[in-house]
Amino acid sequence: MADYFTHFSCLLDVGTPENAARALDLYNRLSEESASEEPPSAGFLLSIQPEHGGSQLWMRDDVTGDPERLIHFVNRCAAEFGLKGRWGFQYANTCSKPRLDGFGGGAHVLDLATRETVNWIYTDGWLDQTISGEGGPL
């Protein structure tokens, strides 16, 4: 049996060390809110790393992560702290065994002020569609 994983590692600048501390509280509340989901979400890890400055949140997967949960959290931070500009991240989908459909990935860009998606790409199925002539250019 193969295991599938989603990997990512990204930073979000929330402006101040005080906001970063408050973001940890938001993260804990989000984790509590989703604890009863079936099936439970893989979520992601969050920390404030000194090498990234006191206002930067480091968000990453543990063994596997949930990009949708990450986007939800970033949007909550954007609303809470009045963040502006664009933010984005990339992720990789991998598999523990060689499988034809086991690898891919994507990227997502948000407008933090409006909390709307600017653009996104997900490569699952793109290769087969492009080879068969069904898919268009990226």
C-alpha cells in the first residue's frame, strides 16, 4: 500500500512580534475548531523562528499537510491583523511508492487585503490532459 503526502514550507509576515504571538492563539483556536472533523485534517505546524524575525510565522507540514487549512489560517490572520499585499506558497504531492498518479503539486496566491485568490495552479491531471490534447497551456 502506498502512502500519499503533501509537503510545503512558507513564511507569513504578520507585522509585529505581538501579532505573531496572537497568531499562535488563532492557530490553536483553528486546531480546536477542526478537531472534530471526520476525517481529521492533517493540518500543519506553526512556529515563530528567531532566524525569520519576530514577526514571521513559519508554516510547514509535519509528515503531510493540508493546503486548504493553511489558506484558511492565512486569511484569518489577514483579517485579524489588516495584512495587505500578495502572499503565496507552493506545495508538492508525493507518494511513498512509485505510482503513475502519485506526484504533482501546485501553488496558490492570495490578495491579503481582500482575502481573495489571485491565481492558483494544481498539476493533478494536467500532464495527461496536455499530452492527450485536452488541456491548454498553463
